[in-house]
Amino acid sequence: MSRMENLDTGLREQMESLRARKHAEGGMTEDDLYIRGGRAAAMFCITFAFAAPCLLLWSHVL
């Protein structure tokens, strides 16, 4: 392995260790917040994409 790969592996192990400790403590890491925020945004967009045509149709037909 090259020296750069060793550094990348060490950094990855440290990040995984930090995530494991935070999870064990019940806290959230920044990655968790970004994942939850992204999931919430995706659900909002999907809901809007399905609801908007129905609402427009109802407002113009009824």
C-alpha cells in the first residue's frame, strides 16, 4: 500500500470510530443530520409532485 492509502484508511477508521461513539452516546453526527434533512426534502418533493396536479385539477374543475 502507498502512504496515501494508509492515511486514507486511518482517517476512515477514525471517522467510523467517532460515529460509533456518537451513536452509542445517543448523539447525532453531522452526517446523520444531512441524511435526515435530505430524506425529508426528498419526501416533501415527492409529496408535492403527487399532490400539486390533483390540487390544480380540483381547483379548475370544481
